[in-house]
Amino acid sequence: MADAPSDASLPVEEDVEKQPSKKVEDGPKAPMTKATAEDYKLLEKMNQVTIQKYGDMRTITSNIATSMQNLNDKFKSLQPYLDQIDQVEESVANLEQAAYRLDAYSKRLELKFKQLEKR
């Protein structure tokens, strides 16, 4: 039978759970090195730049939303005219078809007239 490890050699769950938090607690107490201070300054600067960029993006987004609303309002005000244009276009198409039919009819009449003249 193999020797079973003794309970004393196994880590206690509480100790395992406390290890990360103990390291976090010890972190601020540890002496700050020049590199660590520079890293924190860099992170702070990056955060400030990010805050500024997000502020700029918020302003741009707000301007775009306002412009889109203005364009939508202008489009709504133009809608009756666009509807009239569609109606005129439909009328022109109908008139064009009537003109083609009238042209074809006048050509047939001309042929009949020429045939009657020859008799």
C-alpha cells in the first residue's frame, strides 16, 4: 500500500484562498521602483488620453446624430414634392405611350390616305 500524503502536507483551502489577497495587500507596501512609478505614470497618461478620445467621440457622435435629425427633417419636408415628381413622371410615361400610339395611328391613316389617292 502506498503511503498516503499526510494532511499537514496538503494546503488548507483557506490558505490557498488568502494567498492572492495577501499578495495584493503586500503590493502597496512593497517599495516602489522607478520602473513601477513610470508604469503607473504611463497608465495614468493612457487613461487620460482614452478619456479625451471618448469625449471627442461622444461629441462627434452627438454632432452626427443632430445632422442626421436635420437631414431627416429636410427629407420629410421634401416628401410632398418628391411624391409630385413621381406623379409627374408617371403622367409623362402615360403621355409618351399615348404619343407612340397616336404616331402609329397617324402613320396608318397616312398609308390609307395614300392608298385611296392612288385609286
